[in-house]
Amino acid sequence: MGIRLHRAAEPELLEVIDWYDDQRTGLGDRFSDTVYLAMDSIHAHPDRWPLWPLLHHTPPIRRFLLPEYPFALPYLVRDEDVVVLAVAHLRRKPDYWLPRARSRP
């Protein structure tokens, strides 16, 4: 079983990395490292992180809260892989990424 970003999550990640780099050189790389370490953790133990609260969805959507950043990685565990649906800011556009759970990334 592999892990991957949903095709719509890839540009989100790049946008956030650029934003952090604009704030301070190197901060975007630090954010990127945090995201990829989180993805490694999710890949190693996909059922470890909690279900997204107040969200009743089939299949269940789990979330990984990024330490030190106001972002979460909502993800689905599928038969063949784990799909990170978004790099979701916790205080902006709640659940905008939810339709991605129904699409084939």
C-alpha cells in the first residue's frame, strides 16, 4: 500500500510552501519536510490518527494535524493506497476538499 497526494492537493502544497518561503527563507522547506514526515507516519500507521470530527463519511476520512502549523492532512485509506485529500488550513474554507473524497484522484 502506497501513499500519495490527491491531484488537487499538490498545487495546494506548493502554494503553502511558497507562502511560507515569502515569510522567511527556508520556512517553506521546513513546512514541506513536516508534510512529508507526516505522510511517512500516515503510511506506516494509516489507522492511527482520528476520524475527522463531525464528519460522517463513507469511507471514513482521517486527519493528521501538522505540528507547529495550522494545517491538517485529511486522508482516506483505500484498498490499494492512502490518499491525502488536501493540505487544509484549519481556519479557512472548512471542508472545501470534501468532494475530493468522492472522486478518483
